[in-house]
Amino acid sequence: MIYMCLVILLLISISPQSPEAAPDPYVAALSNVIDSKQVIIAEGQTSSSIATVKLYEKVGSNWVLKRVSPAVTGKNGLSFTKKEGNGATPTGMYAIGEMFGFAAKPVGVKSRYTVTNKFHYWVDDATSKDYNKWIYYRGNPFTRWKSFERLNHTLYKHAIIIRYNENPVVKNAGSAIFIHLWRSGTTPTAGCIALSESHLTVLMKWIDPAKTPKIVIGTPDSIQKELIAL
């Protein structure tokens, strides 16, 4: 019996200890955010469209990770120098805007939400004064713009506006950057961030305009730099 106990003690002493969970890489840096209580971190790469979306909320004086969702970005990954039509998602920190979709507003969504129809457009014609603007227009769009997106598009059942390239709008710097429904977990976007419908709906309900939500898009290193620089 004594021999067996000694063997057990020896095995315990030489067995590898289970590693402690790695500290969250963003919690400390989020302490620099003083004008928001909700931050979405979209973590991706410049060489891949596969990404992760993490939801952080300030609870008391602490930032807490609330949810992690698989996501996809532009077909050319992330871009630090976004240009119109380059197929990449812009990096940086931006405010979260209102929501829209051709479907009804989900129950529990607190943000302003517009049900779209065939007269709602987002203009990506860089030569137009309407560039990177949401326009309601009942005329022939082809005579007004060289390029535009219809906001009742199949991927815009629900969508969240990322307030990119505003005030001032810079021509050819990119337009119509949203968080919207994905085609699949491996199918990239034209430059937006996309989630599955279930994860998108949860995100929409979680966002609280009273908490001044923001999004930080980037690689792990650039996200840290963006937060630390605040």
C-alpha cells in the first residue's frame, strides 16, 4: 500500500501541469478607451480573409470579453491604405453607425434601423458628390451614378454601418463598409466584415448606442498599436 502511494505521488510530481489560460491580449490596452463602453475588435490579416470578431464591454472599471465570433473580411484581407475597389477591408478605429436591412428589425435591437427597398442606394462612384453616402432615389440610378450598391441586396438582410471615410469623405478612399451576412465562413467579402446570421443578430442586439460603440479593425499588432496610441 505504501509502495502504491509513493508511485502515485511520483507520477503527480512529474506529470506536466495544465497551463494557465493566456491573458487576453487586448484587455490592458482597452483601458485607454475612455469615450466608449463597447468595443468590437475585428482581428484579421493582410494575406487572408479569415478573421475573428470579439466583443468587449466595460463593466464597472474593467473591460470584459463577451463573445467571440468567426468572421470574414475582404478577398484581399485587410488594408492599411484602403482604396476604392481594392477588395480589402480598411484597418483602424471607427464609430458604429445605424443599422439597416430588407428584413424587419430584429426584436431587441436598440439602434436605429431602416427597412430598405429598391430605392435605397450606397454610392461608390468616386466621381460623384454622393460618394460614400446613403441616398434614397426614385429615379434611374444608372443616369446619376457610375457605380452604386442597392441596400436591399441579398447579403444585406441585416447590416451595421461602420462609419468609415466620413467627415471629410475622401474620394477613392473606399466606401460602403458594413458588417453584414456572410455567404459562408470561407467566402470573402468585397471589403466589408461578414458574420453568420446567428452571430450577426447577437451583435446587433448587443450594440447599445448609449455606450458609444466603436470597432477596431486590424492585425493583432496593429490593433494593439491603435489602442495604445489613444
